[in-house]
Amino acid sequence: MVPWTTGAFAAGEIVALSAVLLAMGLRNPRLLLQDYPGDVRAAVPPKTAAERRETVWWNLPFLCLLFGTPLAAAVVARLQLPALSFPGAFTNAFIVMIAFDLFDWLVIDWLVFCTLTPRFVVLPGTEGMAGYKDYAMHFRGFLVGLGLALAASAAIAGLTLLLPA
């Protein structure tokens, strides 16, 4: 059983994580350099020490939201449904995680990055590079996210069931 709150957590995670990514991209798209296609990464210098430090600071709230929101969804589901089983807790966490993974792949990566390619995502000196239209790379990223969602959801479900009913 999936309570309605799980959908609210999924929508909240999509908004919050997208806002962090947008803020990073507008602040300095090089903060996301590790997520750019290989040809683009090869055409620009590596991140500076300052950019690496700033990336860590941006990644802290991102990772807290990425894993904390599905944990909160599963805990709330457990509170709403005291008899929640491992599959139920797993499903609640997984729905939240996969919702963002799908949004990231289809909207952020394919629509915005590959199809629209706004100026703020194009690194100086890389205009027109083939990597900006590499849909397959983003699909592979979605599959990595799917694996992460499966593993994290299992861990979250286990943690959730440790709570008293």
C-alpha cells in the first residue's frame, strides 16, 4: 500500500533536487562537470580546487535530499500504516527515488540539456559539440540511477522496519 503522502514526497524531491541542480548550473555549470559528456569534459580544463570545494558544498544538501526524502516518505508510510511490510516500505522509498530519476532523465537531461541546450549549460569553447546531443549517455545515467534507487530503497526499507510499529 502506498499512502498519498508518498506522491507528495516524490513531487517535493523533484522540485527540491531540480532547484539545487538549476542553482548549481546558473552559479557555475562547471560545478556539474563530472556529469557532462566525455567530449565536453575533454575540451575544458579540469575543475579548479575552488570548484571542487564548492561542488562538495553543493552536493551535501543534494545528497541529504536524495536519500532523506525517500527515508522520510517510508517513515511516514510506516506511521500511517503500522503493519507496513518490507515490500511496502521499499515501494514507498523507491517511488520517491525513481520519480526524480525519471524526471532527471526525461526532463532535465533529454529535454533541457539535449534538446533545448540553453546557453547556461554550454561551457565556453564547447559550443556545438556532439556530446550535448548524446541521449544514450543520459539513458545510461538513468540506468545507474535505477540501480542506486533499488539499492537505497532496500536499505531505507530495512531502516524503516527497525522503527517501533
